[in-house]
Amino acid sequence: MAGSREIRTKISSVKNTQKITRAMEMVAASKMRKAQERMKKARPYGDKIRNVAAHMSRASSEYKHPFLVERDTVKRIGIIVVTSDKGLCGGLNTNILRLATAKIKEWEGEGEQIEVCCIGSKSLGFMTRIGANVVSNVVGLGDTPNIDSLIGAVKVVLDGYNEDRFDRVYLFYTKFINAMKQEPIMEQLLPLSDEQLQGSSEEGQESDGKNHEGPAGTWDYIYEPDAKTVIDDVMVRYIEALIYQSLTENIASEQSARMVAMKAASDNAGDVINELTLVYNKTRQAAITKELSEIVAGAAAV
């Protein structure tokens, strides 16, 4: 059994660790509220651009954007994996990377080639370790990301799709449900599926309370300067909005998961301190009893 001095040292060490985890818990709680506000502010723009894209996809136009054209075969797939830059957030990154790895193995088993765009240092480090083909990455976005910082890495994927280097593009991120629950999500980014556009259109109809035409209907627009220029810009903004929204969701999930993880660490540290204190008291009592026995034995001998 360890001596009293060693046990006191361990107790002191655990108490210092507990102070750190409590401080990190408070910081994460503060950042979580701010991240939730940014996420909520980004959602209306994302919903609106989805509705616009859904309406324009059904508009009567001689131009069909490549993002809306379904490919006959799928041989090459691009994926965008969104994780955090830092750890200590429970199983947040592990869950989304496990989902991405499972899908990569499934696609490779079907003979498809995979190229990866990493957003966040955790995804970049993991994909590099497993030998994935990383074509672009962006790290160090911080707690207040700017969409301008994402454009470079995302443009590599969009250009690859336009150049027929990819037949599909998927987005992996963690969706914020509430402070205690975050869900890993895989979403088809390109080509834009009918289900996505139809769901966006229906959500828009419910939100404005008007009776628009259904999915089978068409929308009539007057384009300035021309249909190609307008639709190209709207589609790019739509993809950027989806990716930025996924990033804000991931950051809110990260701070929530870190707050919960640090709270659990603080509680565990308290349990360890109690156990070590009990052991210390038993050790100290045993030492005192031993000393008393020695004194009594010495007195009896005299």
C-alpha cells in the first residue's frame, strides 16, 4: 500500500486536474451558447436558399445546372468530413469518423474511388493515418468560422464534380440536437437529390403559409442578365450555405459534447478524491495504531 505522502500527492494532483476540468466545463458552456446563437442565425439563410434552389430546379428554363443532373454511373466519390480542431469532446469526432470510415470501406468494396476534403484537424489527421486520398483541407477555423475560409477547400470538390472527376459528393458532419445529444449525419451534397429539393420546397410552403404548386409544378422566372449566370451563382451559394450550416452545427455539437465530457471528468475526479481520501485515512489510522502498539510493547518490556 502506498504511503501517506504518496497518497497526499495523488489527491493534490487529482484536485488540480478537477480545477482544470471545471474551468473547461464553464468555458465550453459559455461557448456553447454563442455557438447555438450562430447556428440559429445561419439556419434561416440556409432554409431560404434551399427554397430558392428547389423552386429554380423546377423552373421552366433552357439551362439545367450540372449540380441538378443525375449521373448514370458512380465510379468516383468525393466526401467532405467535418470535425473539430481540438479534442476532449467525448465521442463526437469518433462517431463521425467511424461513420465515414464504414462508408469508405463499403464504397471501396464496390470498386469506387474515394477522394476526401477534410474540415478540421481531427479529420485531417485521421484520414492521413488511414491512407485516404486527401485532396484539400482547412484547419484552424476557430470558434467563429468565416465562410470565406471554406471556399478554397470546397471549391476543389465543386470543380472536381464539374470536371466529372466525381460522380457523387457526400457531406459528413455532426448535427446538433440538444445539449445532451448530437447525431452523426451523412448527406448527399451533389447531385442535389429530388428528396432534398422537395423537402425544402415543402418546408418553405409551410413556413410562409401560402399554397404553392407541388413538386410536379413549375416556376416561372425572369432572369437578369441570363438564366445560366443566375442559376450558377445560386447553386454555388446553396452548396456553400449547406457546408457552412454543417460547420456551425458541428461547432455547437463540439462545445456541448465538451461541456458534458468535462462535467463527467469533474465528477469522476471528485469520486477519485473521495476514494483516495478514504485510503489515506485508513493508512494514517493504521500507522497511528502501529505506533501505539510499539509504544505499549516497549513500555511492557521495560
